[in-house]
Amino acid sequence: MNKSKNILLTLFLAAVCIAVILLARTNSSGRNITILNPFNDALFPAEFPAPAFEWRSQLQDPSPWEVTLSVRKNDYSITDITDKTIWRPEEPAWDSIKKLSENGKIFFRVRKHGNGGRGKQVVFRISPDSVGATVLYRQMPIPFVLAERELESMNYMLIDPGSPSPPHIAMKGFPVCGNCHSFSDDGKLLGLDLDAGRRDKGGYFLTAISDTVVFDSDNFMSWSKHEKRSTFGLFSKISPDGRYVVTTLKDRVVAENPPLNSAENFAYSQLFFPVNGHLAIYDRELKTLNDLPGANLEEFVQSNAFWTPDGKSIVFSRAKALPRSDNVYEITVSDREVLDSFVSGKKPFRYDICIIPFNNGKGGTAVPVKGASGNGKSNYFPTVSPDGKWIIYCQANSFMNLMPDSRLYIVPLKGGTPRLLDCNMYAMNSWHSWSPNGKWIIFSSKGLNIYTDLFLSHIDKKGNASIPVLVDRAREYQRVCNYPEFINRNPKNKFSMKYDYVELAHIRYALRDKDPEKARQLFYRLIKQDPFMFSEDYSELSGFLYRMGLKEEAVKYAEIAAKSLKSNIEAD
């Protein structure tokens, strides 16, 4: 009798052990899976196409994966089997899931096929609100030293967040460095910073948008030519009605590329921020460029300007200026001691968000925005919501632009208590833009990848941000996505951009390719453009002309170089 009891007890304990082991295996399968996309509780735009579901696993099990999308509201699900750790549903199936969810919860589960484990699950929803606009962004390699050396590897891309098609290449390859771009509110006018000159960093194109946008001498302007001194014209923005452009003049920047001796320095491969500068207004009708009184104070650097939707005020970033060196026309800080103090982080540089009346270009008194100023942090890149109610801005401990600790905050335009947005990820959140309908923002982040990605987040009427959605179709191998800007334009209406402005780089490339005849033709076109060039540019051109066999022209331009404005001094 006792022997039978012992046998039964042994069998019972064995069964319990087996159950515990199986349960542990079931639970551990979920613990060893991390779903990378989408995020739990994410909110997708109404028109968003089928996303790429992606996960990572430490499981050694070689069996395939079972993925399931389901909605409980209408008891509908789709299941698939895959050997990969990335899966995209067919568009008809995704559309069915979206429709049957009725904006309720959608469940995505991934587990090993056939082992009965629970796997890992995330929940997300589809918003009733659409984005309704396309986005122009810059695609480039990193580190920045590579991008600067290989400008032809940089592209401008157009993406429709509601289309399953890949992004449209708006402009492939840059002959010169391309940066910030902006649009009029009606989406008909484009302003683009393209440095049309090796040393003239103030090159700017302002043109109407058509099926093919041609950047040529008819729509080119130089902030440096207007100022008769070297200047960047940083962070230019077109006014809502398209008549004006606000820019930064008399600017000087810290521009340092740290040594590529760590993963962080590779990911954040440039320290760039203005330390001097005035806001100025260009009037497209009158062809005039003037400082904006109240935002042209020498004791401050004033930059990062953004118009309010009614065009009556300008929001911008301001900080105490760095004292200028003996050369007051220097545009990049050259003092090694000063640069090292910034690079090491020993010397901070912090901005406040301010607002100033435009007053038809007469300006006024700049006032710090309560909640986005005087907080011991650096506040920059302000953008105003289309209804004029909110400012979303970046905040970091110091500096601006490419900061690992940059986070997106929101504050009322009239000032108030700032709030950290729920769309932020752990690494760099920046370069944000409002959709024309005011319901979404697009921004760049390194939260998933050192190669910066684009994300969408919904902003409700109370200024709350949703968990973001990765715009996975914008991804390109070893390329970053930055400077995304919405265009108030039908997403189906794509356009291309063609650079047809001859620059010294084109002549250099022709000579490099041993094509002197092409170089000569480019030279004749260059001169017809009546370009603005510094003494150093004329000297370089003279050297090119000798190589082309145009000796008389070479002597002529060498003489012009001797009499011309150098890039770091004022004109006579």
C-alpha cells in the first residue's frame, strides 16, 4: 500500500515538474522576443499602408515564426508563417484589419510556430485622422565628413505617408551642400538652402513648385551678395503668404566634427550651432533685405525663426552671443580654446524661445516665451501649430541641432507650463514639422537606429502626443533621414528638382574627368550667371582656366581675385 502511494506521489511530482518546465518554456519564449515595430499603444494615421512588423529574438529554436494580426471587435484575424524576423502583411489584408477594427485595438502576436508558446504581443490602433500631405526630407550618409566629401551621395526625397510605394527621389545627388527647406502655406512656393558657391554659404533658391523645379540663375539669390560679406543665412523660413523670408544674417557658428573614435561620435558626428546672428527679412515684392528690429541685437544670437500662422509674429531662439574675435567677419569660430571648451562640454551654450511682432518688418520687442525659456536648458527649433495654439520645440542640456538628449516639448504659444511629449524616444528627437491639418507631426529620431529614422505622432486638441509610428518606407541602408517638412500639397502630385546652376564644383568635376571642353562650356555658363564669388573663388577659377588652356582668361581672373572681397572680411 505504502509502495503504491510512493509511486503515485512520484508520478504526481514528475507531472508537476514537467508542467513547470513547459510553462517556463512558454513564458520564456515571450521574454526572449522583443518587438521593435510597432511600439505598444502606437497610433497609426488613417491612411497608413501596411507597416513592416519587426522583432528580435534570442531563442535558439530554428522553427519558423507564426505571426497573427487580430481584432476582437469583429472577431477577425490573419495568420502567416515566416522564416524572417520582419513581416509585412498584404495591403488588402491590412485594409481589412483597419476597417474591421473600427479604430479600436489591433493585436499583433509573434511566436514560434508549433510549440504552443504565447510569444510576444503588442497592441495598437488606427486613428480616424489622416495626415493628408506629403513630406520632403534629406537623405544622406554619416558621418558628416563623409557626406561633405561625397555630396553626390545625398538626396532629397518625397514620401507620401499614406502610400505603399517607395519614396520618390526628388533630387538625386547634390553638387553643393543642401540644408534647410520651407514652403508657403499653400504649398506653391519652395525655399531651399543650397550653397551655390564653394565659399558662399549664403546660397538660396526661391521658386514656385511645378512638376519639375529647376534651380537656376532665375531663382537664385545670395545672402552674402546682399550683405557684401560672408554669411550663412541659417534656418530660412518662408512666411505663410509667401511674400517674405526670415533668415539669419551676420551669423557665426561652431562647426566641429569630433574624432570618430566611438559609436556615439559616429552617430552624432557634427557639433553645429550659431553663436552670433541677427534675424533679417527679405521682401520678395520689393527685393529688399533688412534686419528685423528687436531681433538684431549684437549682444544676442537670434536664429531658428518660425512664423505664426497669421504672419503677424515670429518665434525664434535666442542666447547671449559669443564675443566676436578681432575679425568681426569670421563666420566659423576658429579659436581652438573656445572650440575645445564646447566639444568637451565644459562650456554650455543655451537658447531661450522668444516671440517678436513682425509689424510689416518693423519688428518690436522680443519677449521670452514662458515655459520655453529661462529654465537652465537649451530650447530651440520652435514650430507653431497651424491653429496658432501651440509651440513644439526641442530641449537639450546645451547647444542645438544634433543632440543625443534632445527631447520634444509642447507649450502654449502665449506661454505656460511645458510638457514632455509622449512620442519621445531615448535618443535624439528633433527636426519636427506639423502637418497642414495640425493633427500630426513628423520628426527625426535615433531611438531605433543611429541612422536617423522618421516618425509620425498624433497631436490632439489638448496638445497630447500619441506613441509614435515608424515611417519604415523612408529607411535606406546606411542613410539617415533628416529635415522633414510637410507640404500642403496633394500627396499624389510628385515633383522633381533639377540643379541647373553652374558652380565651380562642376568645372572641377569636368577637369577631374579629363574633359576640358566640357569645363570650358561650363565656365562660359558660369560667367553668364553673374555669380557672386570671393577672392578665393576667383583664384581657384584662374587655376582651372590655366588647365583648360585659357591663359588670357586665367590672368584676368587672377587679377580680379587680387582686388576682390575675401570670404572672411567686409567689402571696401
